[in-house]
Amino acid sequence: MKPKTKNAISGKKILMAIVVILVGLVIWRLYPLVFKKSAGFGQRQASVAVEVKPIETGSIRDLGQFSGTLIPKSHFVIAPKVSGKLKKLYVDIGDPIRNGQIVAQLDDEEYQQQVAQAEADLRVARANLEDVQNSLELARKDLERAETLYKKGILSDAQFDSTRAQFNAQQSRYKVAVAQVANREAALETAKVRLSYTKIIATWEKGSNVRYVGERFVDEGALLSVNTPIISVIEIHPIIAVIYATDKEYFRIQAGQPVSVKSSAFPDKVFIGQVARLAPLLKETSRQARVEVEINNDEGLLKPGMFVNAEIEFARRDQTKIVPFSSLVFRGGQQGIFVADLENRKAFFTPVKPGIIEGERAEIAEPASLSGYVVTLGQHLLQDGMTIILPEGNAQPGGGSPTAKSSGKPGGKPGRKPEGKTDSSGPQKKG
């Protein structure tokens, strides 16, 4: 009995194995057909919830965004040319200064004494000159008499030579006396100049006539040596904003270009300036070039050291097609947008060529006939021709809900205007 039982069990296992193999073959044959059918059915029934916005016609700008720091247009330090005690300081931090104004006074007693000494030395030199001049005149008369007597043979050669030598000596002494007078006169002028240096004056060659004290370095009573800084003087009308441009931006910037400047201290105010100068080189460390922007600062609101943001307009397009930047997507290696057919609740992929990008707005350079509504939310889940679901109350700018009238002909592919008709893509938006 045992051998028969074992054979029966083996036969059942073989039969079950054959059944399993046959079922597997059937499933293997039918699975692709079922999968394709169900996938196609699911694809036809798939819908994506989206939001749309109208394709606008308006202006857009190509802006360069920069940040920088304000510096004075000019900045210099006032220091004494002579040493001495600071007797009086007439200005302090923030005070306005005019060209030629006295800002400080050194103790000048010593320098007044030097002037008096130089005047006395000059008087002595002039008196000595008068004495030498009289002696020279006597020597000239003696020489004239000696010449007369020498010609008559009364005066010997030795006597005549002695008289002429005395005259030449007096001439030399006269020249020395004249030089001494000139020397004393120069010494007097030097003493007077040094005395004038005790009055410290702020002067400059060009720029605005009024400037300001930026810093004070010493106090009254301080003993100053030559070139010890007393105060710094700055010019802030106008003021300079220093920004840095990369090589991509550098060649688009030109001297004289208008610049809009804003500061966080005055968020609602725009200061207008222009590019004053560009550095002829880019620094190796940062690969950026220095650009200086001159800003009219008539109200004096901008101060050196403040942080600013600057905008330079490189280009501008008017009456061009504009879509939200977020609506741009890539499909099959092409960049484009999904234009919504609101009547049939479908979205169609339209290849486009973007132009200027300004913040969250993008110019559509091609095609120029683009119109209708563009998908701005959910576009990354879409494929060409898919069904879309619009949320209730999805209103267009200006009120109302999108209707089929904005999508072109019923059943057609939106995105292009019919020939001979004007664009009705929605309200214009300023760039």
C-alpha cells in the first residue's frame, strides 16, 4: 500500500505544477493587453487641478540689481603745517565749512617773535648795505682821480693798481651786502608765512563750496606736530555710491546711464543718480569691477557708509506679451507654457521663446500672437491636451471668472489670435 500512496501523491504534485504553469502563461499573455487598456483609460480620465492667469500685454524692463555703499565724493584731512599748541578749534563734527574758512588757531606767540627777529635782522642788513654803498662811492671817486693822475704820469703803476684793487673790493662788499638784504627779506617772508600757518584754513580747488566736518581727531589744548590730523572734511552734495559689477554686467554699463538707488532707511524714496565712472579692470579675487554712481543729494538724506540697492535699466520692451515666470516649463527638451482652453477644460503645451525676465514676470518674444490664459499652478503635472480642473472663484485680474470666450474657437487649440482680430487677453499690466 505504501508504494501506491507515494505514486498518487507524486502524480498530484505533477498535475498541480502543470496547472500553475498554464495559469502563468495565460496571465503573461493577457497582462500587457490589460495594462495598456487600463493605462489608456486612466490617461483619458486623468484631470489636474490648476490655476490660470491671463496672458498680458504691457511693458517689461531688463534690470541689473546691485548693492553697494555710499562714500563722500571727496574726503581729506586738515592738518597743521607747523607745530604748536592748539589754541582754538572753531568747528566740530557735522558743522558746515566753506572754502577758505579758518577752522583752527595755533598759539602764535613764538612765530610772532620770529617775525620781529627777522624784521630786525633785515634792518641791520639794510643799514650795512647803505654803509657799503657809501664806501663804494668813495672808492669809485678815488679810482677816477687815480686814473687822471696815472694818465698824466703823476701816479705810479703800483699806486694805480692799489686804488683799483680797493675799488674792486668795495664792489664785492656791496654785492655781499645786497645779497644779505635779500636773504633777510626772504627770512622775514618765511617767518610771516610760518606765522600765517598758525591760522589753519580749509581750502580746496573744485567741487561744492560747502562741505562738512566728518571727524574730529584732537581737542583744544593739544600739542600738535606737523601733519597731525585735526579734522576730516567730506563732500556729500553730491554723494557717491560704489557698486561692483561682474564681467557679464560690466560691458552693459556705460558712463551716464541713469541709476535708481534705494536705501532701507527710506524705503519709499527713490534717489536718482547716474554712472560717473567705471574701473578699467576687474579684480582677480572677486572678478568684479568697481562702478561709481553719482547721486544728487540736495536734501542731505544720504550719508557716507549707508548700504544701498541700485537698479540699472539695460533694456525695455513696450506692448509685449507677458506671463508669470512660474508658468514656464520644459517638455521634450523645449521650453514653453500650458495655454488653457477654458471652454473644453483642457491645457495645451505651446513652445515659446522667453525674452526679458523681470522678477516674477517673463516676456514672451515668440510667438507674438500668443493670447488667452496660461496655467500658473499645476503645470508641472500636465501633459499636452490633458483635462484641467479650475477651482471655484478662480477670477481673472479685474473681476469675473475666466470664460470660454477667452480661449479662442471652441474645440480649437488656444494660444494664437485669429487673423484680423485684436488681442483680448485681459487687462494690461504696467512693467
